[in-house]
Amino acid sequence: MTDGIKFETPAPEPEEHTFRPSERPRLRAHRRLVRDVIEIVLLIVITYTPINLMTARAVVEGPSMKPNFETGDLVIVNRSAYFFGAPQRGDVVVLHNPRNSTSDDLIKRIIGLPSETIEIREGRVYANGTLLEEPYVNNFCTCSGMWILKDDEYFILGDNRSNSFDSHNFGPINKNLIVGQAWIRYYPLSKFTIIAHPRYPTVDPNYVPPTPTPTPQVTPMLPGAPSYPPALTPRDNLNPRGGV
């Protein structure tokens, strides 16, 4: 019989836990730092590479695009602008120098499109016989001429027409000379802007260029031959009154 008798079970004594070296927390700050640096570098490369391939930075030099662009202006050039489309009239573009591929690139405005007839009369530009209004030009040149563009050619001019080396000097250019479209001016900060695209009147696509006036041919004189006025025969010249 166990009535009235209590048995007490002694409480277990707490075990003393001994930390082993392998169980202690480790600090891996060095490895984490290296990993973070590698991630940042990869992120920069992944982000910067496509941007660098699709855009370029250019510095404007010279007065040929005044008053709209000044020496020292910095612009971003969109290289991919014409991957899936064609340049448009009024686009400001950066292009390789057609006269010297090793010299600095040029910045100009596209005025004439493929297959158009571009005519300059006393400095004003006509595309397929239509006068182009160009409020962005302050100084028109005194030049004149006519150019019939092929189906892969463009006519480019500087905004400062009286002081620009452009298509009125070297003629139309091929599309493969165009580097890209000037997209944003980001310096100076006071002039930061997305480069605007002007509006032009509609041009007649069925325009037929005028037939050039033939140059009169002059028959060269033989050495020692007498020179007579073109409206007179030798007899008339010797006898102006018709006498014998």
C-alpha cells in the first residue's frame, strides 16, 4: 500500500552547454562586400552597354548651326532613330564628313528627301517647287542651284546658311553617312531641351523638275582665222552698206 506516501522525482540538473568552434556565428563581411561590388559592376555594364550602343554624345563646334546651336553645346545623338524608319525633313542629324572621313563629324538639318528636286533661289529653298518656310534661319545665303536627289540621298543644310559647309557645297549625301538624330541638348543646363522638329508645307510628290536650259555651243576658231560678228557674213563686214 502506498497510501499517504509521496514519491518525489528529483528535477534534472541543467546541462552545461559548451560551444564548439564550428557552432559559433561567423562574420562574412569581406565576402559580402566582394559580391556586392561584382553585382554593382555587372548592373552598370548591363545598363550602360545598350545605352552606349544606341546613343552617342557630341559637342557642337563652329557657327554653322547658329542661332539654334552654339559652340560648346552638348547633345545626345540617337543612333537607333533610323534603324526602323527614315530620316524626316527638319531632323537635326550628325553625319560623317563626305569629303573627309577622318575629320570631325558634322551637325546639320535635313532639308531634302530621296527622289525630290531641291532648288535654291537667292537663298530660299524649294522642295519639288514648294517654298519651305524656315523660321529657324536668320541668315539666308546668296547661293543658287538645283539638285535632283536619288532614291537613297538626302540634302542637308546648316541653319546659318551664309556660313555653313553643307550640301550646297558638296551635294546630296547617302543615308549611310548619317550617324543618328540629335535628340537632346543637355548642356548648358539653361538650354536643356528635347530638340524640336519644325513643320513644313506639303510637297507635291508628282513634281516634274524643269528641263535645264541647254548651254549654247561655241565653235572654236581656227588659229589665224578672221573674227566676224555672228550676224554678219564676210561680205557684209567688208561692205556694211551692201556696195560692190
